[in-house]
Amino acid sequence: MPDTASLSHSPDDVIRVSDKTLQNFAGYHMKRAFNVVQSDLTKTLKPFDLRMLTYTALILIIDNPGLRQSQLADAMDIERPNMVVIVDELERRELISRDRSEHDRRAYSLKGTLAGRQLCDKAIDAVKAHEARLLKGLDEDAVAGLIEALQLIQARTTVG
Amino acid sequence: MPDTASLSHSPDDVIRVSDKTLQNFAGYHMKRAFNVVQSDLTKTLKPFDLRMLTYTALILIIDNPGLRQSQLADAMDIERPNMVVIVDELERRELISRDRSEHDRRAYSLKGTLAGRQLCDKAIDAVKAHEARLLKGLDEDAVAGLIEALQLIQARTTVG
DNA sequence: GAAATTAGATATGAAAAATAACAATGATAC
DNA sequence: GTATCATTGTTATTTTTCATATCTAATTTC
């Protein structure tokens, strides 16, 4: 692994850009790795006309029938106003249903439709392939260790 | 580690939001962990009046005296027009100098000033503390494994 | 029943990022 | 040498994303 973030075009002044200081930070590697994942995932979801947020929302709704928009917004760490447009889109495409909750008529009860579940299944398969591609070279233990480390970092939020 | 992304407010319909499907994806954990890192890093850099992008740019300039804006943009994976405003800010605050290159009078030769290097040193110390906080609970090997895995994922980009 | 709270929607604004087009300079082809 | 082409940085513009404030209808609290 060379000590460079990218190649330079010019022969003068600076040949390669050194990121030696940044390399010391795990956050730097997380950002760069996530950029790659996000970019590839976006391409992976394109054929299904899904974006990262709509894909995530669809899965959570299917896994949690009767979910409310505000619960979904909380789970996805986005603001309620921004959730509206995502749910709007999923409903317009008839991937989810949006019925008034029986117990609380302010709230919606979100559920995946058959079409939504079918599209989601296909998308999940594609995302699994995408991950297999990106994680190629990491054995099972390494992936488990990666996820464990990421979960630990994430847990730092609720604690401190 | 419970199988929930967040707690619900209502006793009806759904009590907890299950993210069991998403938990299977490393990308999901990367996104959530990175959100925590980014949020904490933003707070960490606030006292120095630095954002993630200005902090990164400042470090790269200091580590690579004579750097050009386009090289910096390449290294940071941002578009050249967006680099302009970042360099503008660093120059306005006199954290960097921006002289015409001797060899190519179209380009600028970017260098850190004394004030820039001093501010950067302080910021780096704060970021080191921030990382120590977030990585607390991971031993040295775990951190090394994390970074190794992230580097491998990142390398998938240039290859495929 | 009045006041406070909550779910969702709307409108708006701020920040980040991408695209197109331009002037100045440099490199290349002939 | 000159014409053509490519590159550096800039400007202008747009899109996208994300956050805030406010509104309604419904619910809860007292």
C-alpha cells in the first residue's frame, strides 16, 4: 500500500500526494472505504430505481409492518420532513401501502406491498453480490471482526 | 447488541424497529459507524473553526508543500470548482500561502503557513483524542484489522 | 374541557456537490 | 513558428441533501 492518495498529473513541483498523516486516522480510512461502498451501491441499486435511502426505508418497512413514518425517520437518523418525500415516492410506486393507523389516526401504518417485497428481494440479492464483490479478499472472521469494530464505534454515540 | 435501530415512542403497532435484514450488510454498519465518527469529528474540529474538508485539505497541503489545487482535489475526490472555495477560505485565514508556480504559471503552489501548521498541530491532537475516545474498547490488533479491512475495500475501487 | 404533545405535511433555507463554460497558460503537431 | 489541443483555476448555475420553522389534525395530560 503506497503512501499516496492519488497520482499527480504534472512532473513538476509534486509528483505524488502523500497522505501519511491522514493514514494514521481510522476515520480517514472509513470515509474513503465508505465512498467506495456508496458509489458502488448506488450503481447496484440503479436498475431497481432505488437510492440508498429508499432502499433502506423499503427494507425497514417490510421488516416492520405497521411502522410509522416518525419511527422510520428515527431508525434512519433523518428528519421527519425528509422522510415524507421518501415515503411519498415508495407509495407512488406502490411499493408500500400507507394506511391510517387504527389506534392513532394521526399516524400512518406503513407496510410493504407484494410488488414492494418482490422488488426488495431482488434488490437485496443484488446488494449481496455487491458486498461479496467489495469484501472479496476478507475471510469470514475478518468480516465479522470488521462489523464488530464498526458496531463498537457506533455504540460510542449512545454512551458518550 | 439488540436487534433494533432505535426505540419507538408509541406503545401501539410497533414497539421496536427491527433492522435484522440490514444488519447482514457490512455497508449498513459502515454507514452508521461513520455517521457517529463524522458527527463527533465535526464537534471536535469546531473550536478550530475547521470542517472535515478544510481540515483534510490543510493537512494535505502541509504534508505536500507546493501542491496544486487540482492535485488536492484529486486526492480528496472532490471536483475542482468545489476545491476553490476551500482553498479560498484557508488562504483568507492565512493558514496557507497560494503563490503562482514557477514552472507553470497557470497553477498555484500551495503551502502551509506557520499559523496554519500550528493550528493544524493542535487540531490533529484533538482529532487523536477524538479517535481514542471512539476506538476505546478496541485493542491495537483490532484497530489494525479494521484499517486493513477498510483499505482492502477501498482498493476495490481502482481495481474493479 | 383546556393546554400541551405528537404525527405528518409544507415551506424555506443552508450546505455540499456536480456540470458547463470561460480565460489564461502550456503542450503538441505540423 | 503557428495552429490546435489540453490543462489550471475560476465563475455561474443547478441539483441534491439536510436542517429548521411552522402549520393542521389528532391525541394525551391534567
